[in-house]
Amino acid sequence: MSESVLNLNSSLESLKGVGPNKYKLLQEAGLSTVADLLDNWPRKYVDYSKLSLIKDISPGLVTLKVRITNIKARWAKGRAIHLTEAIAEDEKGDRIPVIWFNQPYRMNSFKSDCLYYISGEFKANSGKLNLTNPTVEEVKELDQINTARIVPIYSEKKNLNSRLVRSLVLQLRDVLTQIAETLPLEVLEKYKLISRKDAIWQLHVPESNVSLEMAKKRLAFEEILTLQLAVQKNRQFIQKLSAPKIQFDLNKTQELIKSLGYKLTDDQRRVSWQILQDLEKSEPMNRMLMGDVGSGKTVVAAIAAIQAIRSAKQVVVLAPTEVLARQHYISFKTLLEPLSAKVELLVGSIKSQDKKSILENIEKGQAELIVGTHAVLQEKVRFKNLALVIVDEQHRFGVNQRKELQKRVGEGQFPHLLTMTATPIPRSLALILYGELDQSIIKSKPPGRIKIVSELIPGASRQRVWNKMGEELKAGHAVIIVCPAITDTDASSRVSAEKIFEEVSRKAISKQYGAGLLHGKLKPIEKEQIMTDFANGRTNILVSTTVIEVGIDIPRATLIVIEGAEYFGLAQLHQLRGRVGRSSLPSYCYLVPANNDGIPARLRYFADNSDGFKLAQYDLDMRGPGQIYGKLQSGALDLRLFDINDPELIKQARQAAKDIINSNLKLTKELKSNIKKHQDLEYLN
Ligand code: ADP
Ligand code: MG
């Protein structure tokens, strides 16, 4: 088969060196066509491009051009380790020892008259300096694949190794011309960006570090630009709609504030004021309220809600889980019913007879504040005059949900929207994801809160956990144990809620203080019972999966034990830790890793830091935005190269997006369709 017929849709079977077995391997890794292969970007690189002479080398990564002689093999440490030793000699006649561990095939893999590039680490082994486990490749006339260049490392999923991918990619040079340009020419010129096809080639086959950087910059620029255009278009959609103006009612607000058993913090006042000002406008509010767990967002939401209710309008509060919806229902009822507002709960488990009358009340406007899960938007709910929607614990209230909402409020209308979250997003990223979305931040917590003491407990010291549990229970407090899984599905070391519950049940504390098991597979009514028992103090130990995660407010819970802590993201851990420390009682968070081989650095960082913003920034720096935000929705946000710490690039891409919006510049078909894809993402507001 001649290479000229290759195109982007060609099957990888048409490449040299791909037989049925390799093709299967590629397919299993999700790569079937040439386009797939080009779209499989390297994860990182090792720079083996600099060739050294033996006389010049110092410890570290090196690449040499040598002959290999004196090859010997032997066993060491009682046949525990196999060693292949040889001598590498370069063109100047200098020599160094080379050693491979447990690679016995090396013994017969060298020809005596042949030149090789060897790349690897020059370091000390049992006191002697040698080149350890080098990669070897015959010196070729044209492209080197695995040595003597900047070598791309691909993600090695499903046994597909980087060597194969590299050798295949090198066959694609002629297909490159078929890669379409996505960015308008004007943008490429203005921001001095290289073409998409060159960028993709340099990413796979970098000529130099400079060209690699240019490739990354170009592709990252495109990622941000696409996002920005999507965000700005979504925003335009909302700005065209109009919302009911809601007047500020000083008397009712004062009445509400006076009824609280505490004074609002300065931050609570400030953000309430920002929200109240938005509500008075006819442009729909689109505001995100960020505040750490326990910072007191609920009362701020209630202040906003009472304004709408006073103007004879309806408010919806959406929570991600039923447990949380029920809790909000109680909070809002407690806060607002004394001001004679009518609060209703609408969740899946309500009996259909009751549901019917609730729906009627909503339609007639007799229910003024409706608390529910997102199911509320799916149900056949008809509002009389919905004016404010409050979404708790979720960044994601995307275009589709907005459209759903829109159907319920009439042509051209839209309610004011307040999203609340305890998972802070670093400012740099918020700017990218949400553009000009208005943010209100509660920085300081209400006074009197005590810092939660976080500790890492290696599995071996588990007795400490039991002791501490005993102490807290004896003092009349409650304990939560969170596990990463419901059941142990395989031999992996994940710790399941069922197993831990069994263990707890065998202990005396369980009989004395009562224990419950909560997880997502229970029926809503069972969950409800278990939560109520725990809230009332009928049980004082709750073993749970992350259903407990968001918002649960049990002030006498003072110890949370997180089993298999390494299986949770930092944001999630932070949420979980926020389940305790909700009163003035000293509280504790014990992190117990499931694996005993070393505690990951990020867990240490977590234990040492309690500021949600700092944790979010750390997570972002360590894993990158694509990892964290790309997985929120399947097939989502493709942020592969965008580096959050490149403010100059972000600035440029944002500027380019503005230019495009203002100038009606003609966009390429590809860019348009990418923007469209992003626009549908849930979490772009
Ligand atoms: P979150 O921001 O996590 O939703 P909540 O609204 O549930 O926080 O508030 C946590 C707790 O703090 C609640 O019990 C609430 O009554 C209390 N609270 C809120 N604001 C204040 C304040 N200004 N002073 C004292 N306690 C407050
Ligand atoms: Mg809350």
C-alpha cells in the first residue's frame, strides 16, 4: 500500500508494522484511525536531543552514540535481580559501563559492528557510576524514534506503549496537510501563532524545545479562545431575556435579620447587598455565591428569597440530593415561615397524592418558596410567577437547564439566578470558565468557629481511630465515617462502607451509641430514616459513602473519619471535612489511606491547609484544569494543554474572543462546531 493514499480517516491497519494484534491493541486504547492517533497528544517529553561525548558527561540524563561490547549477564541477590552489563565506547574511544536490570533479552540484542544511540540516566550503582537502564536504538539515516531527540511519552493505556505510537506517528508526515485550520487567519497573524497542522506535528515530533513551546502555545490558545467564545455567547443568550424587577423591602429584611440568633458577618452583609442590587434590575441576575462550608450562605439566600416573596413572586431552591433538599426545606421554613412565607418541599419520594396538591399550590402561587432536587425542573411543575432560582452546591447550571427553566417562565422571560458553591474556583480559572459572571465571595466564617484538627492516620494505627471515636461518643458527640465505595467489588484495597459498618457493628460502641449505614443504593425512605435517626441522636455513628457529602448540618458531629482518603479529590475531601466543625465544639478529621505505601503529598497538603481556595488552587496546579473540570461531564471540556499559570496567554485569548465577537469575523466551520459543543456544557454560565 502506498503512503500517498493515507488520509485522516484511514484505518491504522494501513500503517506499516500494524498487523491484526497491534491493531487490536490500538483499538483497545481507543485509536482506530489516523485522526485518532494524531489526536492522542503526548502526556510529556524526555529531552534526549542533546548528544554528549563520554568525556563530557556528568550524572543525569544523557544520550550517547556508541558501540556496545563486552556483554555479560549474571544474577545477583540470590537470583532476585538479573543484570546485563556491557561497555559502551564512543567515537573518541572513551568507555563507560552500562547496566540493565531485569532485561535479559539485552544479552543477544547487539551487533558488534553497529552504532547505537543510548539514552538514559548516568548514575551511581553500588558506588560505581554507570549508565543505568538506557533506551537503545540503532543509529539510522533518517528519523530516530526513541532516542537522540525530544522523545514524546504517551499515556500508556491498555498496554499500548509509547514506542509503538511514536513509530506510527512518524509515518503520518504526509497526512498533515489534511489537518484543517481552525482559527481565522487574522487571529493567527495578530497573535503570531503557528498553523494547526504544524502545531500538531511539533507536538508529536518536536524539532526543538522552542518549536514545542510554540505548538503548545498555539493549541492552548485555541482551547481558551473556544471556551471564551462559548461563554460569551451563552451570556448573550441570557442578556437578551428580561427578569422581573424585585424591590428591596427594608422592613421585612430587618425582621428576618432580627429573628436570627446571631449577627450577620460583614461578608454576609456585603454579598447580600450585591444580590439585592441585582434583583432590582430587569436583566436576569447571574451570580455565583462562593463561600466555604459553614460560611453561612443559607441565610444570604433567605434574604434574597424574602424580597421576591414580598413582591408576590415565587422562589425555587434546588439541591443536588434529596437529603440536602430536605435539610434546606427545614432551614428555609425555620427562617421564613415566621415572616409568613409559604415553603414547600418537592422531591421524588413524596407520595403522588401529596405531590398533586403541592403542584397545585405551586401553580396557584400558594407555595412561595419551593425546595427540591433538580427533578423539580423535570416534573410537570407550573409556576404562577417564578422570579428567583437558587441553586445550591453546584457550579453546573448550564444551558440545557436554563432552557428547561425558560419554558416555565414564558417567552423572553428569565428568573434571577443565584448559584451557591462551597467548592471555590481559583480566580484565574473562573475567568476562563465563566467569563464575566458575577461573583460574590464570603471569605470569613461566622465568629467562634474552631479550626478542625486534621490528621493522617496510617492504616497500622487504626486503634487510634477507635480510641478517638470512643472519646467523642462518650462526650455526647457524633462520629461520621466516610468510605469511597459501598461494597468491596474486588481485591483492591478500597475500603467499603459495608465492611467498615460490619466492623463497627461488632464493637461495643455500636450497641451503646447506635450506628447507621448510609449509601446511595438505599431507597429514599430508608435514607431519610437513617439521616433522621442520626440527626436526632438515636444513632451517633454514621458510616456513609459520599452521599453525606454536601451540606449536611449536624452540629454535634465532631469527628469525621475518611477511609481510603487517597481516592477522593481535594475539593471532595474539603466538603467532607466541612461535615464537622459546625458548632463551637472542637472537631477532628482523620484521614486513613487505604494503601500503606506512603501517604500522597496532596493528602499532607490537605491536612495542613483548611482554606478552600488554597486547596482548589493546589489541586488545579497539580492536576491541571482538564483533569479537574474536564470530567464533570462526559465528553466534556477538552482542556489538554491550557496551563492555568500562563496569565499572558489567557489575556491574549480573551482579547481575541472579544475581537471576534465585536468584529463579526468569519469563523471556520471547525471552530464554530467546537464553540457549539462547549456552549452545551453544563457548567459554562
Ligand atoms: P453554608 O455556607 O455551608 O451553606 P450554612 O448556611 O449552612 O453554611 O451555615 C452554617 C451554620 O452557621 C448554620 O448553622 C447557620 O445558622 C450558622 N450561621 C450562619 N451565619 C452566621 C453568623 N453570622 N453567625 C453565627 N452563625 C451563623
Ligand atoms: Mg449550604
